[in-house]
Amino acid sequence: MKSQYHESAKYHVTGEAKYIDDLKISPKPLMGFAYTSPIAKGRLKSFDLTKAKKVSGIHAILSYKDIPASNRIGAVKHDEPVLVDDEINYIGQALFLIAAESEHAFLEAQKLIEVEIEEHTPVISITDAKSKGLLLDTTRKIERGNLKDGFKNSDKIIEGKTFSGAQEQWYLETHASVAVPGEGDELKIFCSTQNPNEVQMLTAEVLGIDANEIEVEIRRMGGAFGGKETQSAIFAIWASLLATKTETPVKVRLERHIDQQITGKRHPFETSFKVGFDKEGRIWACEIEFDANGGAFADLSMAILERALFHAENAYFIPNIKILGSVWLTNIPPNTAFRGFGGPQGIFNIEIIIEKIARALKKDVTEIQYINFYGKSERNIAPYGQVIQENHLENIWAKIHKKSDYYNRREEIKKYNIKNKYLKRGIALTPVKFGISFTTAFLNQAGALVHVYADGTVLVNHGGTEMGQGLNTKMQKVAAAEFGIDYEKVKVNATNTAKVPNASATAASTGADINGMAVKNAVDKIKLNIVEVISAHFNSKNNDNKTLAENIIFENNFIIDQKNPTRKIEFNKAMPLVRLSMKSLSSSGFYATPGIKFDKEKGVGTPFFYYAYGMSVTEVEVDLLTGKVEVLRADIIHDVGDSLNKDLDIGQIEGAYVQGLGWAILEDQKWNEKGVNITPSPDTYKIPAINDMPKIFNVELLEDVSFKKNIRGSKAVGEPPFIHGLSAWFAIKDALWAISDYNIEPKLHFPATNEYIIIEAEKILNNNES
Amino acid sequence: MNKISFVFRNKIQTIDFKESKFTPNSTLLEYIRSNQKTKGTKEGCNEGDCGACTVVLIEKNDNQIKFRAINSCVMFLPSIHGKQILTIEDLGTLNKLHPIQQIFIDEHASQCGFCTPGFIMALFAQKADKINSSKSELVEAVSGNLCRCTGYQPIVNSAQEISKITDLQLFNTFLREDLIDKINKSDTIFINKDIFKFFIPFSLKEALKLKAENKNAILTSGSTDLVLKVTKRKEPIEEIIDISSIQEIQGILETKDEFIIGAGTKIEDIYQFSKENLPALSNMLAYFGAKQIRNRATIGGNIATASPIGDFLPVLFAYKAKIVISGKNERTVDVNNFVTGYRQTILNPDELIKNIIIPKFSPNQIIKSYKISKRLNLDISTVSAGFNLIVDKNNNVSDILLAFGGMAEMTKRAKKTENFMLNKEFNEENIVMASKILLTEFTPISDARSSKEARSIMAKNLLIKFYQETK
């Protein structure tokens, strides 16, 4: 399909695009604030709000005692208090809510809140949480084959540990919600969220009102990346509690340093592994144990952990394998979804294993990757039993070597490294096989509501949300293509729980897949009515050679009898006829992904509808003296099936690469032992800027890989290309290997920022001298 | 009194602080976003670190018009007096897009769109200021704009296309010089509201008088650092004297022996000047904040804050610069002696920095500067350095100065290392020995930017790098 511009592009570039904080709400909303905990672990002993409530400009101050119904929320487990009622579990956890006319009034009131808190020693690290047995849920396991035999058959065994760090989503638009009370219990919430349905349901539970009283709407988000999958709900609830109390609209919008301080990140993982392989480098056995830092509450941690387990072997067939995973509770904000959702952590670990095997055997890493790839007809079953289909690994591997001129550049780099003592170059290839579907099977459902108006224009509502990824553009194109009309005739509405109920979060990269199918389903139903009316219309003039309904097609803004092509009518001229014939031009649509099932107890099933594949090759130059890394070039080939919108998909891949690169080499999220986030703002937490992107950046979509089972032959794009950024980390490691002429393994920190590169390079350089 | 005037939305706007909901501590961003019609300027971080709030500031000084991209979140509202502001809404409408806006659409340069107005304004300012800006200059102009969606490639592609625009009228058409001229820019502005006093003097004499009368008042110019006290630490600043409108302390004068830089000169202007004349300074300023910050921040402000990680001091040490201080009397001190401790200087409460003098150096002096930061652009130094070396005919060190930032509570010279190197041959063996002494000379701290171990190695490595580049 031809590339269309982002449906909001003209609004973006003129500043007309409205985000939550830009909406005109009447009457003017009060500002909602939280008084938050300054300590990471303790108890709320007592408090007195009397003086604070008297401050001029303060309309309400609420404690947990003011919560009408339930004070526990959560995406899966309801374990998180909206307001602290006893235990305090992280810095920034809300104790009280304040509705104020100005920030000034809030700051004055905040000073007058009297509160007694008992401070306990917090648990921050995974190690500490493990020693205290703070397990969130049962350890997850996936197992296949016989490890013992596998290790016995191996020529060599390597054991080790890996670590990958937290990452802040850093959506440009911070969390924001406005709650507007209506008649009786009615409440309209504008919320920057990937999950309006969950916002609706949780708000209903906390307020003790029926879900049908609450309408949640989101036109667009200023970025989300998983950070608004579950964690926007609490801010909508804050606004709703204050709005119902004051009977006035209330807006909660987090300042950047507050947002970064109190919201969850990508889970840090500590992983231990043991791998057995033969002389060629083929893996015979592998044992992997993940430990994730879940933060203070459950959030989506178990699902994230499960996805790490599902990606623990990435693109490689491992006959004998055991994967274990646990999530540990600590006193930092509950960690949450972030593009990749555990997948990147799982894949990083196995790619380290592959790299270590290659170095041990003095072979090129890409050779070890190649011989371990899943096969097409054998060696094609994942550890959890799913058959790997539409496997494009070999194809992409060959193509990316050619595209990146891998072998020649590898030799050039070696020459360069011999000539330069303090400047070293490195190159690395990272493959990805990424499973698409929510691994919680029932979430793989979507709804849509499509209207056709008598002038031939179409209005699409669907349950997905627009966060910049271009979902609405794709839905517009899907509806236009299915109706055979120009996409300008189709408009996609703001996502609204009153239009499409019970939607899943726009997450797991499934947005276009499932909502696209739901939109198509709605369009198909409307087309049945149109076909009935229009074939009758054609036949009213023809006595013989009647037009059959099955021969009616929708194409180029016409409805045509393809057997009698002279019988045709313009789409917009046809719609009044349908209306005159008293047939509906509106329909809901529904889709549930077929065949998804997974038995968590046994660790067996078909958790994914399909896999997406891709590979990247990155070359870097590292200045060993300053730790400065220059990303010289990146080549990517990625599989999105038949792209729904080529330029948008390439944009997703480029953006994901740079975000992955940020995680791997730049973004260093640090907490101190007291649980204070010491990198809580862009002053110290550095996401990639324009000069951090590759100097040469070639992104290509894999061609001729239509995936017929999905909407218009396409595949998901959101998360899988995030993995490509890891190749920058491995390229840096490759460069550091060069210091010792590939004899000493660099202990490269994750993320590989200048601070760690300098220290490691210093060690290896000193070793060379002595 | 109590009023400021500026040009915005094709009109002279006047804010009477007595009547207004704004205070002198309000920011320009708060003012812009308070209007339902100008919500296109976004708050991404409210600390000058993301560029989402970028607007274009048009100034007229000495009959020169200058377009500058600035972060509206780190500018006090009164400081816009006498200037014109352009926001995204001024550029184009849905039916009549500015070419830069059209290019962004064509190149798929927006995804979530939240950062987009900031990027467009930064690029607009760059072109308005220099119509033949190259692609790389345009990319540099947005090195302080963060985008989390695109990975920047389509923005780089847009820069390529924008570089082809040649019609200056597409930019100048927004200038309302007629209105700027109508605003009084000679009588001191004095805003007095609640606890707040805010002064804008237009002469050095007036500024010194105000400073003498208001000893607690804080001097500010670009205020890119000072604003954070209000917006992040939530501490009101009651008395402020904004010296950014004093022409006498702005500009660069080159004489036979020295460069005299007015303390109020914008860092961006010094950067552009230094490209030809002061390479070590240019090398440092290329990575000073981002263009939006350099367009407001001044050399005097950077020095006077006396931050141990300020970018100017180490390189000014290397140039053996002098600082001219105005007060009751005028005095000149070596930059060496200016800072006395952590954010402490020798300035008396009634004094301010007038000029910075960089003596012209002899061809045999090797002057270099270095900055190590986690990210290349828009990041604060982890460690920085300024070095000055003279090697005699026999390859012996006859003069050496090694100044470091980020290694102590203030910018400091590595005197032991200097003493060791002096009169010794400038060779690898001696540098290795010197670098070992250097490791013992500082006891840096660990913080969010780096561990102390890494800082020590960085300082040592910079000496080695200096040798590698100069041997």
C-alpha cells in the first residue's frame, strides 16, 4: 500500500494538535497535586490536614479515608493503594491529594500538612530482595529436553552472569488527565493513556460507581512506549477523586522531574546462565535464570517476565533448555511496560551467550548465530512447544551481510584497530525473532465501530490508541481499502470507551493487527447491506443476466458488478440509496486472534499468533580516552509482512533502533541506597539526541513476505525493532576486545556509557603495558 | 512602571504586573501557554533540556535584527520586554503552511508530534538568522531538541530539504520592526509586585546603582540556570536585576593585544566569533548546552555562577584570561583568582563583571580544551579541561598550565603535575609519569554523572590525549 502521511501531521506541524494539557475545559479545571512520600519504606503513623485545608485557594485535600470505595488498584493484582493507608513502599508514593487554584496555593498547603511517618530500611537491589525472599509471585519455568544429557554432549561449558538496566520511557508528554464531573455520577475523563478501558474500570472501582457512568477519551498521546499502558490510571483516578469531591473539573499533569521520580521503568534484570556447546559452536544445552526488579507492586511484572522467558532463546534452536524467572519486590516505583516488554532483556542475555561462544571458539559471532538459527522444517520448535513458522532468519542473515558488506568492513576494522592505539572500532550483528500477541491470551481481542454517512464519508472508531505510531493512519487506510474509497473520505475518531467498550491496551505491538481486523469486520458487515441494496438497484434495470451479490466489488470509489462492469455506481452516490432502502450503514466489528493458548503451569503452548524477524549491523568508533562513542553506521533489514504504510513502518524501525541504542549505551538510570532516583530529569538522564543517531542509517523492509493470516498481509512493527539497538552495545564490546587483540574479554557495563568504557579500557590498556 | 511591552501575535502586548496573574518569577512559557490560542508551544521538561518549548525571539540591538531560538521555559517573563516573540501559530495555518512545516509533513518527521513545534521553531530561527544555513548547521540548531519517536532520521532529511530554501522573505515577513521600535528601551523597568522586585536597567551605571541599592538582588542575564531555582526547587527569587539589556557589556572587541568580550555577550555569539579566532574556546562552546541555551546564556553569567562544572572557566584558565569587574571602582583580576570556592567568587555585593579579556597568544603557545560528558550535545561536563603549553627548541616544557573542571569544588589547576612537567622534555615517558601524579592530585566525587574512579581516569586521559594531539 502506498505511504500516507500521518493523519495528524498537519496538526503536529502547526501546533494545532491537542494533547491533554491543551484541551479547552469549561469551567477551568482546578490543579490536582499529590503530597508524596519522601522515604522509600515505612509507615504512615498519623496526619493532620486541618491547617493545610485553610490555605486560600485550596479546594480539597484528600487522604485514603476519603476514598469512596476501593483503595486498591492494579492491572492484574489489585495490590497498589491509590493513597497510602499504612505501608509506604517507594519515594513519590501519594499520601494525600490536593485540589488547588494554583501551584502556589498547593506549595503553601503542602508545608502545613502535618504527618508522622515511621522510616524503615528500604530494599533497592535484586540481591537484597532475594536475600529477604521478597518474591512477587511463583517462579516461572519453561523447560524442554534433558539438560544433563545436553551438557554431557557438549564440548565446552560456559557459565556467567549478565545485567541489563532500567530505562525511563521518556514520552515527551508527561502523564496528564482531566476529570470532568457531569450529572449524578457521570464523569468524563480525558487521559493520556494506552488503556482507556482500564482507566474506566479502575476509576469505577475506586469511586464505587458503575462503569457506564464513566467515559474515557484520548485523541492522541505525546508518546507512551508502554509507560502509559497501566500507569496512567492512577493519575486519572487522582483527578477523578478530586473532581467528584470538588464538583469541578480537575487536571493532574505531572512535571517532568515528578513523572520520572514516581513512575515505573523498564525492569532491570540480573541473569545467570550456563551453556554447553560443541566445537562448531552449536548449543546443546542452556540453563537461564532471570531475576527482575519489579519495584514496589505487581503492575505487569509477571507478564513482562514471561515475555523475557519466551525470548530467552531469541532466534536460536536449543534442544535442551531450562529457563527460570522470578520477579522481586523492592522499594522503587513499580516497574512497568516499556517497548519490548521483557523481550529485550531476554534477548540481550542470549546474545551475550552467543558472543561468548564465538570468542571461546575464536569464530565470528555471526557464524555462531547462523548455525544456531531455528530451522525451517526441523529444529523449528520453541522451548514452549510452538512451531516457528514463516522463518526468515537465513534469508535476512544473508541479505544483511551483503547490505552491510559485513566481512569486508570487519577486515577494514581490524586494520584500523592495529593502526590506532586509542581509537577502536567494532561491528556487531544482532538478530531478532519476536513473538506477536499478548501472552495473556484473552487480551487478544479488539472492537471497532464504523459509520458510513449518506454523503459517502466514513467515520472509524476503534479500541486502539494513537501515541504517535500511526495507528489511526493505518486504520484509516484499512477502512478506505476495504471500502475501495480514497482515504481522505475516512476519518478516525478519538478513542472513546463509550464508542468501543472493553478494549485491550494498545500494546504488545498488536494495535494495527487486532484493531485492523475489527475495523475490517465492521466494514464487511456494512458492505453486506450495501451489496444487497446496490445489487437490487442494478437489477431493477436488468431483467436477465442479473447482478449477483458475490460479484459486487468496491474499487476506486465505485461499487461495481465485476461480471458486468458497466453496472457501477459511485460510492458516495450509492449511500443515499442504502439509506432510502432502510438498511444500516453502521456496524460494530470484533476480532479475536485465533489459536492463542498457553499453560503457565506447564510452560507449554502457542502464545504467539506469529513471529516478526529482523537484523541489524552496527559499527561504532570508541575513543578509549574519553569514552566517546560514535555510531558510524547502522544497517537494518526488518520483516513487517506487507507493510500497511511503508514510511510509517520505517519510522517505527528507526525510532525503535535509536530507543534501543539509548537503553544499551546511553541511558543510565540510577537509584541510591535510600531509593532516591538520582537521575530524575533530563539534566542527568540522557536519552539520545540528534547527534547520537548513526551517521549512516540504512533501513529496509524485507520484501515479498506477505503474511496472509493478518490484516492485509501485514505484521506488527512496534516492539521487535527495539532489539536492533542492542547491536550498538555489542559493537562497543567488539571495539574493546580489539584493545587486547581479542584476547581479554572486556567487562562491559550495561548501559555502556563513557563512564564505564573509560574504566574498562583503562584496565585492558594497563594489562597490555604490564 | 510595573509594565513591560513586547511584540507577540502581530501586536504590542503590554503586561501590567499589578493587574496580571503573572509575577516577575513567571516564565515566558507559562505566559504563552496561558493563551488558548497558543498551545502549540509545549512543556516537555521545564528545565531547558528538551527543546519542546522552543520559540523564536527577535531582538534589535544597535540597529541589528537578530532571530534566535530560545527555550521559553528558562526565561523570566519580564525579560522579553522590547523584543518580539514568534510561536508555531505565527508560522502557518492548516490551509497555508510555512515551507518548513510542509517539509516536516513530506518527510514524515513527526510521529507523536509533541516535540514537533519546538523543532520547527529552532529550524526556522536558524534559517531566519542565516538563510544559506547548511544541513549540518540546521542539524546543529536542533541538537538541543529531543524526539523520542523518530530516531531523528526524518528530521535530518528535513534539514537537508530546508537547507535548499533560499527566500529570506519567507522568514523576514514575520518581523515587526515597526512595533519593536515603538517600545521604550531606555528607561529602567521596575516591577514591584507582592514580594517581588524586578529591574531592567539599560545602562551599566544604572545597573551598578541598582545593585548598590538592592544588595540582595540577584543579577541575571540569560537566566537559563537561575530560573530553575523557581521552577524546580520552587524557591521564589524576590529581587532580580536583569542586565541583559545593557548594550555596553555586550559584544566582542579585538585590539592589537587582546580580545575584549563583554560579560553580557551571548555564548552563541562568542561561539560564532571563536570559530576563526579562538579555536580552543570554539571547541568547548560547540558542546556548551544547545543553541537555545547559548542564545540566552552569557559568558559573564557562566563565570559568575562559579560552578565547578561550568564550561568556560577551564578554557579561560588556559587562555590566561582576565576579568574586569565594575563597582565603585573598576578592577581587573586574573581568572585564576576569580573563583574562591564552590559557587563562590571575589565579587562584592555591589559589583558585576564587565568584561572578559583574552590576551592574544604567541604562536608557540599550544592551547587546547576538552569536555567529557555522557552525551555529546546538551549535557553538562563530567570532566573538562583547558591546557596551555609552551615547548622550547629542545622540546622541553617551558610553560605549562593544566586546569580542570569537575574534579574539585571549583575549577582547579593541577599544580603538582605542572611543576613536574616544567623544564622536562615533552615526551611520552614524562607524560606517563605526569599522569600518575595527576591521579593523586584530585579527589573528585561520585554523582549522577560519574563515579569518582572514572573522573580520575578521565582527567589523566585528557592529559594523554593532549600529548597525543600535540606531540
